[in-house]
Amino acid sequence: MKILIAVLILIFIGLQYRLWVGGGSFADINRLDQQVNVQEVENTELEERNAILVSEVDELQTGMDAIEEHARNELGLIREGETFFLIIEEETPEQNPNVSLPE
């Protein structure tokens, strides 16, 4: 009878160990749930970015306005008959700390 009780206690301890520490334990499931949540947030951000990129591609494929805007911003496009003005602002010492004032 004592051997049976000892065996049952060992089985109970083994099951408790697996429940709290081993694979598939509460801690393991908790960790996996946290990883799933982090991955879902990352996936949502990537889906939003992809939606923006898809809309930009659609605009570039269908509309000349988007192509013209891209050419103006990225390539410096100036149409015939337009006048280009370059405005250069003077830097103040607050804007550029490397500039020293004459003494």
C-alpha cells in the first residue's frame, strides 16, 4: 500500500511539474499569447503600410497628377512657361551653432 501511495505521489508531482513548468504549461501559454499579441500589432502596422503603398501604386498607374507630383518633388520638374524661384533664407546663430558672430 505504501508503494502505491508513493507511486501516486510521484505521478502527481510529475503532472504538477508539467502543468506549471514544462511544455504547454501556464507560463509557456502566457509567453506564447504575448508573442501572438506583439505579432498581431506588427501585422496591423504592416497591413496599413501596404494599403498606403497599394494606393500610391494605383495612383501612379492611373493618374498623371501623381506622376507629375512625384516628378516635381523628387526630380525637380519645371513645366514650360513656369518660373522657378529659389528662396534662400539667412541662417541665424540659433539655427546653425557653427556660425559665429563677428565681435
